[in-house]
Amino acid sequence: MNMRQNRQLGSALKRRRKALNLSQEELAGKLHLERGYISMIETGRKTPSLETLESICSALGIKIYELLKEVDL
């Protein structure tokens, strides 16, 4: 994924998280990740592994393919 795609992915994750009224801290706690790592994913500075992306999507109640519809691949 390139930088633009990372930002789109992160924005989509952030929208979903906010729609569920979850803070980054709450999401990170569910996933046993650092809040800062969630922040870096949401801002496009980090690309999550497929395993991490699956875990995030599961915690947010969304399938990866649904999320990826929001990313220009």
C-alpha cells in the first residue's frame, strides 16, 4: 500500500471507530495494542499487518473487504 492508501485505510478505520463511540484507548485495550499504534494506523503513518487488520476489523464489527471498499486500490 502506498501513503495515500494508508491514509484512506486509516480514515476508514477512524470513522468506524468513532461511529461505535470507541476511543483509541478503548480499541487498543480490546486488541492488546498501544494507543499510539492505533493513532499511527489511523493517520496513515503505519501499515498494519493482515493479522492486525483482521483483529481491528473484528473489534469494529466489520469485514476487511467492506473496509477496503473505501480504499482506492
